[in-house]
Amino acid sequence: MSDGVEGNEERRRTGDAAGPEPQGVPEPRPGEPEPAAQPEPATLVKAGTAGRTEARAGAKTDEPATGEADDAAPAAPDASGTPADAPPDSTDTPDDPEAPDEAGDGLRYERLPDAPPPILDGVRARPPAPPGLATLVAAAVTALLSGLLLGDGLAVNALILALPLAAAAWFAARQAGRRPRRSSLCWGAGGLALLAVPVWSDAEWPTLLAVLAAAGLGALALHGCRKWSGVLLAPLGPVLAVRRALVWGWRGARERTAGGEKDLGPLLRSVLVAVVLLVVFGGLFAAADRAFADLLGSLVPDVDGGSGVPWRLFLAVLGLAAALAVAHTAAAPTRWDGLGPGPGRPRGRVEWALPLVLLDLLFAAFVAVQAAVLLRGEDVVRASNGLTYSEYAREGFWQLLFATVLTLAVISVAVRVAPRSGPRDLLLVRAVLGTLCLLTLVVVASAVRRMDLYMGEYGLTRLRLSVVAMELWLGAVVLLILAAGVFGARLLPRAVLASGAVAVLAFGLASPDKLIAESNLDAHRDGRTLDLRYLAGLSADAVPALDRLDEPLRSCALRSIAVPDAPWYATSLSQARAHDILTARPVRNHPCRDLLTDDISPSVR
């Protein structure tokens, strides 16, 4: 091998152009096409006979040869795997793992597989152009409103913040040449409608559910996804785009402040002058008239309030990052639909149908037993199980809820591997899965009936009401699957998501805490005990119902319900109604310790 290196060096010194290149790549012959560009050199590992491995990098083709050969450390191979100091016709190639080099050190080379590309490279769009002036202004307005309005609670301020956020997405999409689809506009309108729940209700649990659902619909509006993978993964788009969005926004701001036709400097100077004028003259007018000062104080947020300036600055930065992430996603959305799994391998008719037919028979047997028990009433339950009707209803509800969810999972897997070689297979799939869906609807009805019996005995709670609403929505999903089996499944993912959004909106606007309070008071009138301690832990939504109690129960129930004196943008309609009720009829100072620790019988009234 050293002779070859010396021969190559001698030819380079004498200027012999016909000699081989030091990297072992021959020159193309006249008339032949240029060789294709070599790929990136793969990682080569030199493994010893004792199992040792040493990483070796590919040779650099742009470094000139030094003419020095080292037998103890042979030159690194080039991109094709040939050692750099070997002649073109050398058979000493490291691609053969069993061929040691001539140094006799017993080492062999192994080519490691190339690293797979990142999973999102195939579905991620190209980086968009820097944001325009309108997008930057909308993001700045979102940041300003976030710092001013979000520190005191969540009510109408959520809807106010959504408007500049949607404007930033709209301007960014138009600049990138994307025209919104009608479905995207519908998803966006649905997200804004869900933000009416915090405007209406004071309860935290339906408000949180509505805000999360609104974020999901907004993400779907940005991406325009249609498949299951897109519907489920779309909320990740703005989250994963935060880092790129901040860099993208910084580039746009630098371009707009560097001068030119769309310079941002004049606008910033104009805004600064306007703020100074409003502060100066607003302060003078407030000092001159007390009524105007009160009006100004109710409209302008208290920046020096209990939340503190650092917290509001953090909220402003968070709002800016969210606005830029939403705008970046609208300009260059990730194509999540491309990550969906393909159709599964179809199974044979017997292999596919036998488990499902047996499952249908099991469902049919359960439905027959349920019909006999629920229709014949409490005497049958007591005779067979020794349980009361309400205990029997509570005992099986959770199992039926889990069975409903598991049935939906079975149907989704069965559809992917269903036989589809002809019309007979289609008829078989519709018959078997359609029967399973119909029997599942009966199971859903049985679960809802069980919980209804239990709530009739012990009253409503947040957990009981939530699981009943969940079971009813699962029944609606089963109906949508039945419709997809008849009319096609192209719209099924979006239909399921739309049904969930409608359910969340209806659940929030129904004021669950108010329903719970009214149900317990009606049961108390009929002679059942009243769990006053539980009712005292409800939100301001329950104040109008609890106001109907007699003293001292009324004051004891309402004393623990907090109705904060929040600004107008952080006050829901339920809080405003509760504040008016408690102002007109203040809570009295009754001793409530005994009343809050025991259930109240009707005789107390």
C-alpha cells in the first residue's frame, strides 16, 4: 500500500495528469458523462477481532495530499469506501468486512446504516416569508391585551383576546397565499362560540373544557386537516412552532425597522405619541371630575393590582409567543394528514367475522338480561341480588361506560382490517358492525338509565352529571359510525369532533352547578336529605337556586361561595347575577358549623 502512495506522489510531482487521483476516484473517459455526485459519507466502523470498534470518518476530498504515509495509521477511506492511499484497481476495500488491511492489525470495517430522516420532514411546510406589518401589529396587540386583561380571571377577556389572535392568523395566511376553506372558517367560528362559556358561566371545570375545545378547533382551522391523524395531532402544530415562530417574528420586525416602504418606525412613533397624549389628558380630566375618574378606573385595567407587574409582563410575552405561533402555523401549516396510517391488511371473511359475530351474540345476551331487569323493576333486583335499585344502578354504570369506549376501539380496528374484495365483503362488514353498533346503543341507554335511577335517589353531583354527559356523547358517536357505514366515512373524523364541540358548548351553557343545586333542592322538597356542605362548594352559578332556601340554610350555603369583585372584563354573567343577589340580600351571620357537617333533613325547614 505504501508503494502505491509513493507512486501517486511521484506522478503529482512530475505533473502526470493521467495518474489516478489520491482519493482513488478515476477521471472519466472522454465522451462519458460526468459521474454522479457522491452522497454524504456513511459512518465506517473499524472492528477488531476482540470485538472493539473505533469510529472512522470519511476522507475529505478537498484537502491536498501531503505525500506522507503512515503504516500504523492508514488514510481514511473516501465516500465510496476505498482507502485514500490505494490505487484505483486496489482490491483492499473496507466494504468487505472480512478483508483486513495490509498493516496486519486484524481490523475490519463495517458500514453503519444511515440515520433515518426526522418524522416531520415529510409533512412540514417550507419556512414562510417574514411576517408583514399587519401580522406584527396583530401580534403586538395580542401581547398588550394579554398583559392587561389576563391577570384578573377569565371571562369576556378570552373572547377579546381571540379576535387579534385570529386577525394575526388571517393576515399571515393571506400573505403566504393561502385562502381559507369554508370548513376552516366554520372551525374558527366554532372556537369563538366556545369562548362564550367563560362569558356565561363561573364554574371552572366547564370553562376549562370549553377553552381547551376552542383551542382544538382553532388548531384544526389553521391546518385544515380532514383525517384522523390530522384531527388528533393538529393541536400540536402551534406548540411545536413556537421556537421557529419567535425567530420568524424577529426577522420580520428587523426588516420592518430597517427602513423602506413598510417601515415600522413611523407607526411605533405614532403609537407612542398617542399613549403620551392619552395619559396626560386622561389624568387631567380624572383629577378635574370624580365621575369621570370612576368611569376611567372601571375601564382601564389596574396594572399595579394584586397580580403584580412581573406577572403581567410574563402574560404579555406568553401572548406574543402564542400570536406568532398561530400566525406561523397559518402561513406554513404542518400537513398532519400525511402521518396517518395506511389501510390495514385485509383479513379473510372467517378470520375477521368470527370474533365479531361472537361479540354480537354476547351483547345480545346482555341486552336481553338488561331488558328483563330494568323493565320488571326493583322487586326483581332485590330478589336476585339483594341490592336496592339505586345500588344496582350504580354498581354497573362504570363497567358499561368502559364497555362503550372499548367497543368503539374494537370497531376502529375492525374497519381497518375488514375484507374488501367485493360487494359481498361490504355487505358482511355492514351487517356485522351495524349489529354491534345497534347493540352498543342499547348498552348506552342502559348505562344512562342506571345513572338516572341513582341520581334520582341520591341527587346530582358534578361527577355524576359529567359521566352521564360523556355517555350520551359516546352514544352520538356510535350513531355517527352507523351513518358512516351507510353514507361513507370521509366526513367521520370531522363529524365526531364537531359533535364533541357541540356537546362541550351545550354542557357549559347549561350551567351544571345551577342544575346540581336545583336538583338537590327539588329532592329536598320531596323529603330527601340535603347535603349542604357539598352545595356550599359550588360556584356562583348556583347562587340563584340556593337563594331560594330559608334561613339559616341560605346564609350557610351562600357564605362559602366566593363572588370576587373583579373588573368588567374578568366578570362572567353568573358572577354579575350572584353579586346583585348578594347585594340585595346580604348573607346573615348565623352559626353554620353543625349545619355544614351533617345532612339536613326536611324537618329542619
